[in-house]
Amino acid sequence: MGISAGTLRTRVELQERDPGGTDDWGQPSLTWSRLGEFSAAVKNETGLGAIRTSVSGGIPASIARYSFKVRAEVISHFQVNPAQRLLAKLPFNPTVYVFKITGVISDFSDTSQAYILAEVGGSEG
């Protein structure tokens, strides 16, 4: 089936935490490195859906969940996983948001696309 280029309107940066290393105080380095950039179609939960999920799951309402529809080759090329994070600007705000990756889902009905599940909010940095 394939994904039309025009539907992937958000540029997303994928990052991973730098391995090892310590700062001047001997504490583990908490820096991130850029792995690459790709386009995605971003969707979030509806307002009522987010409230239901927060209440039933005991999750703070300040955490918002998103799905990033991408071409399947993005997942295999970058080996996307929950140890990484995404940076993206949402259409309604020029702020760059940091998204914690919570999972990856393949679309079995259309193997040309996949979804990166992520959340923003809380204390992820």
C-alpha cells in the first residue's frame, strides 16, 4: 500500500544516550547523541481518551501519549527502541518537545509502515 510523502509532515530527531563517560564530578554523563532524522505523521489521544487512560491506569494526566507513523525502514535502520528518545515540534507550538519512546508497533495490514509509541510530560529529560 505505501505511505504518501505528504502525510508525513513532522520532522523528528531520534537520539540515544551517550554510553559511559562521567562529568567533572564523576557522575554518569547524561548527554544524548543524534542518531538521525526522519518524517512522521503524529497523532495523540483525544482529550476524553487521555482522561480515561489516566484514570484507569493511575497515570498522571500531565503525561500525553502520541503515536508517530513512520516508514517501516526507519524502525529497522535505526533499531528504534525504548532506550532512545524523539525530539519534535508539534504543529500548535514552536517548542521542541522530548518524547520518551515506550514501544514500536508493526502494521501487519500494511508492512510499509510502523508506529513509534511515545509520551511527553512527567520528568523525562
